Amino acid sequence: MKRRPRRSTPAALTALVVTAAGALAAIVAIQMILGERPWLDYGATARRLHDLHWTDLPVLITGGVVALLGLVLVLAAVLPGKLTVLPLRGDLDSGASRHSYGSTLRTAAAQVDGVEKVRLKVRRRSIRVRVRTRRTRPDGIADAVRVAIANRLDRIDPVRRPEVKVRLRAVRSTS
């Protein structure tokens, strides 16, 4: 089970641009039918575009921007996003949502004695844990957090076991 996020942002932006262009064309057409002065003068726009050459700077810049936008949209459609459901081992096709996976590991780290605050980031191949403590001698807390998360990972049993990186920050100084 490897669910990927939907490509809703690029699709929504593309739909918004196409809708805006269609609405502008419809408004101009309706204004021309009613005999009013249109927002865009078709004749003046056509004359300006007719006077341009393929080698002119505005044409090259516009072509480059459109090509870059197209490339970004193609890459957004083709490249995989972050997994929304992380695969777990087992007979059945099972997985855990990224949010529940992170909150379970965060809870395991927060239960370690001396830990005041835990910030956790689940990455593709690693889990980064930032721990804050008020103890003046924080010896062993980072190792205890690493062991607590490793034990919880043993119980969860993900298909790809991430590397656990713990950073400890003591609020008080040792002097």
C-alpha cells in the first residue's frame, strides 16, 4: 500500500488560469455583441501581435515562461509526492497514515523521563527528533529517546525502517 497525495494543487491552478482566460474571452465577446467598448480591443491587440517577430524579446520571454510553466506542471504530474500512507509489514496489505505514525512516535519520545517537549519530523529515510529538557544534566536522555522510538518502531514494524536522529536541547546551562 503506497498511497500518494493527489495532484490537486497543480490541477486547481491550471483550472483557475483556464477559467480566468475563458471568462475574459466571454466578457469581451458579450461586450462586443452589446456594442459596448470591450476591455480588450481585439483590433489593437491583433495589430500589436502582427508587428512582432519570433526573435523579439517579448516573444522569447513569453515563450520561455510558458515552456517553464508547462515543464513544472508535467513534473508535478509525473514525480511522486510524499507517501500519505506508510506501508507496514504483515500478511495483509496494511499501512499507517503519516500523521498517526508521527504522533505515535512523538508520544513514545514524550514518555521518556526528563523530556519536556518533543518535535518530530518523519522523512523518507529518517526520523528527526528534537527534544527539549529542563534537566541540568541531560546525560542519557537522547539515548533513552532513541531506544523508546526504536521499541515503538519494532511494534509498528514498517516496511522500511527509518534511521532515528535525536537532537537534545537542555534549557538550563550546566554551570
